[in-house]
Amino acid sequence: MENKSAVSALQEFSAKSKVCPPTYDFIDGEDGGYVCKVQMMEIESYGNGRSKRDAKHLAAANILRKIRKLPGAASLLNDVEINECDGIGELANEMTNLNRDMLKELRDYCVRHEMPLPIIEIVQQSGTPNAPEFVACCSVASIVRYGKSDKKKDARQRAAIEMMAVISNDLDALRPDQMQMVTTKPSEVNDVIEDVETERRKKFTTYRELTDAGITDNTGLRLCDRHNYFKNFYPALKEAAFEVINSDEYMNTKDQALSLLSALKITPTIGVVESTSIEPLMKIELNCELDCLFLGFESEIFGKLIEYFKDMLV
């Protein structure tokens, strides 16, 4: 079969599997070059290049590598070969190719547009020593975005990309020259521009400004509160839970996870969420004093639940 570009191969896979076509978003850098984010079937990947075309093709190649690992997807991709001439073959590595420092670009962007400086930190670590998984949280004022990877640096980069896409798109939408103003009076034009600027700044009101004004709602649940809730759980139930966690008698993670919840006397509500994914997207709601909701693919969600309680019960 004739080799295809990654973009064409991804489009062909979309048609064969009858799922929604991929969507592409671009972020351009101050020093040239682009970062492309592609999303399809609840999966996302990135690519970068000197042109939008290069970035788009690399992103498509990266997401194809992820899709190939899904159950039932490999057979649809067996006859799809990526053209190596595009420089985006199977050896392309997503974040290795993303050699731009998106954290620096995000900070510079915030300084230029008088926004609060971003805060980026690792908020979750899970997985195994051989296959770790890190989640980074990036916040600019009240806007929060996350990035996930098997490396801390890459997780921060992903979170920065997500934030950059949000604030740059919001800012463009609020630029005066993008607004349709039906008026001929200069005074009215100036009033509209001031309103636009005021609205933009409202988005980036700092936490200190909110608390000084006395309008912040501090009733939200913090991660440490939830941790303390499970950490101080009934000792007998925790002991029974760890016996399940450390047992190797279970045939699969689903049985082990359900036994773990039974040991903790927590009744779950399990359901399937409608999605375009080939693999079922499931939700597990824990009906306890501090409600928890897990969302993930069927092949992963029960293992994630077990890892969650490994951390939260100690």
C-alpha cells in the first residue's frame, strides 16, 4: 500500500472507525515555530515545527502511536503506514521533539500582557517505578489547566501548553479590533474599548484582590482535606483495605478494586459515560462523606482507583 502522511492516515482511521474527525489547535511562538495540539477519541497529543504543517504532521504521528495501543484499533491501522519523508515516523518522540521551553514562553506572555505570573507544580504522582505518571497543575489567577506525562518536566510543559492555548485565545477574543462595534461616535468607541479592557482584567483578578474584597468563597474542599479524611479512616477498615491492595490472588484489577471498596465499606456507583472512544469510558462514584468521582477508560480506571487509595490511606 502507498505510504500516507500522518494527517491522511489519521483521517482515514477516523473514517474507518466511524468516530469524530481529529481537531487541531495551534500556538505560535514569539521566536517563530508552532506547537500543534490534536484531539480525537478523548486522546490528545502534541507536535512542534517551524511551520504549521510540520507541527500538524508530527502531532498526527504522535496520536497515531497512542491510538495503535487501544484495543481493536491496531487492526484498523495495520494497512496504514506513515511516510518517513515527513520526518515523523514511528521513532518520533512527542516531547523530545517539543524542544521549546513553553514555561518560559508562558511567563513571558503573562508579563507582556500584564497578567499574574503562572504557577506550575506537580500535584499527583502515580503508576509504578517502571511506568510512573505525573500530573502538573498550571494556574494563572483563577484559570487552571493540567498536563500529564511519565516525566515531571514533560507534564509541566503540557500544562503550560494548555494554559497558553486558553489565555491566548481568550485574549484574542477580547481584542478591540476583533469586536464588531456599530457606532460612529469616537466617545462610544472609547467606552467600548474600556469595557473590553475591564472585562479582560476581571478574568485575571488575583487571589489576594479577591480576599481583600471579602468575596472569595473559601468553602471548597482542598486536596489535603480529602487526604486527611482517608488517612484518618477507621483503622480496622484500613487494615482490611491494605490486605486487599497487597494481595496477589485477584485475577484482574476490577475484582481487586471492588474488594478494596468493600473492605472500606464504601458503596460505589459505576456507570458508562457516552463518548466517541472505541474503549468504554467509565465513571466510578464513591458514596462516602467526601464524595469522589473517577473517570477513565475501562482498562485503566480500576488500577487508578487502587493506586489512589495506596496514597490516600497513608
